[in-house]
Amino acid sequence: MSFDSDTPEDPHDSAVDWILRKKEGPLTRKEQAALDAWLAADPAHAAALREAEGLSAEFSRLNMRRPATQPRAGRRKRPLAAAAACAVAATAFFLSRGDLSPFVFSDYSTGAGETRRMTLDDRSRVELGARSAVALHFTAASRRLTLLRGEAWFDVAPDASRPFIVEAAGGTATALGTSFDVALDEGGARVTVTEHRVAVASGGKEVVAQDGQETSFLRGSSASAPAAANVAKLTAWRRGRLIVEDEALGDVLAMLGRYRHGVVYCLRREICARRVTGVYRTDDPLQAVADIEAALGLSAYRLSNYLILLHE
């Protein structure tokens, strides 16, 4: 992970970047060293960080909600005033929403735009997507993992005496000599089988998905019947790509949010409902936003690269 490639020169922007990184979890030694060096380079950096920390704390105390996405009937706000109001509220929401628990309890985790590959003690392989976290619970009798956040791909080493089980959203995916992908969605999880079979249990019932199939479930509910999956699309993140087909812009922006610090906000609900189809590079999410902006005929109001407000 690079610590400087996406950091603006403005010390206030850099200060926001550091706060967002700290909210994702404890800084690594390399990150802490980079922060210390940045603070020591110029007294203005420390001042900017204190100011940003004060704003973040104030936003948290106010417990502000997201701004309304549509103006009242009969009134039209001036574009700049509306953008500024949305920017303040969006910043408040973004800075105060961080949940550190997945990172505190995880054995492995990733930040924005970062993926990670690991080989476990049993020689199974795990690949974590961006903003993801997993915890391990290996014993002599079983190999259990919990996906706490995001998405992960598993390539399981055979061991008939120790089943390999991934827990996610209250359900489980048990490998039957296989490799598979598990992704947490809002309120549930999706399991995509890339080789052999997986037994997926949720809501007191179990289904078995075959190679090239997927199943999904909401917490506490039964898993859906296994169906043919577009495996190349669903696992494109492993190749540094995001593939979307006729999906709501709001959902696409949420996906891209895993690959960058900051927030892209729609000024009107109808904008985020627009449909998007395309292939985007996950290592350049700002270009992806620009491509979507052009394809949908939108305009953007930018308050640094951390706050982008889309409007018509």
C-alpha cells in the first residue's frame, strides 16, 4: 500500500486522510512512521491534524444524519450553497461512521484499496479484498474462520479430519474439497463456488452449491437455491477490476468506496438511482468516478478528492 500516491499536498487534505486511516484501525508501524515523519516535516501539519481531529470529534457529538437528497417542493437552492451544505453533512457522516470492531477482533485485515494474500498453517490460501477482515479459530478438530467485513476468496487444503468452515452473517460455508468466494452484503452474505462444492447453512437449512454456482442469504434466513453465477464478474476484484451490469449508481459508488478514502455523494436521490454498466480499474477509483460521470452526463463538485458531489 502506498502512503503518498493519493495524498494531496494541502496539509488539511492530508490530515483528513490520516484521520480516515486511523478510523479504519490501528496504524501499522510503517503507517505510524510515515505519520510521524509528516508531522515533523512542518508545524503546519500538526496544526492541520489537530483542527481535523477537532472537527471529527465535533461531528461525532452532533450525531448528524445524512442530508436530504431532494430539496423541498417549490424551492431551489443555489447550487453552491446546496453543495456546501451536503458536503458538511456528508463529511460528518463519513468521519463518524467508522466501526473498529472488525479490525480489533481480526487476525488479518485490509484497508482502502488494499488486497492481501495469505497462506495459513494448514496450507490453505486466503485472499482478502479491500476493506475486509477475517478471524481464525483453528483447533485440532476443525478449521473455522469468521469473515468480519468485506470479501474473501478461499482455496482449501484437503484435510478430511478437520472441516474448513467460514462463518459469515450468521451462516456457514463448509468446503467440500473446494475453492470459493464469500462476500458480506448488507444484512447477509453471498457464496460463489469457483471449484468443486460448498455446503451453505443458514436459518436452520442447508444447500449445496456446485462449481460455477452461487447462493446467498440474509441473517437468520435460509440460503437461496444455488443458481448459475457469473464467476468472472463476481471475482473480478482479484484481478483488480470492478465489473458492473445495469446496477444502481448508488450501489456502484459503495463498491468503489472500498478502494479509496473519501465519499462520493449524490445531490438528488434520482441520480443515485441511475443505472451503470462498465468495467473499472480498482487501483484508480477516481478515474472510475470520472468515467461514470461522463457516461451518465453528470457534473461533479469537488471539495478535494475526499468529497465529490454528483449533480445534473
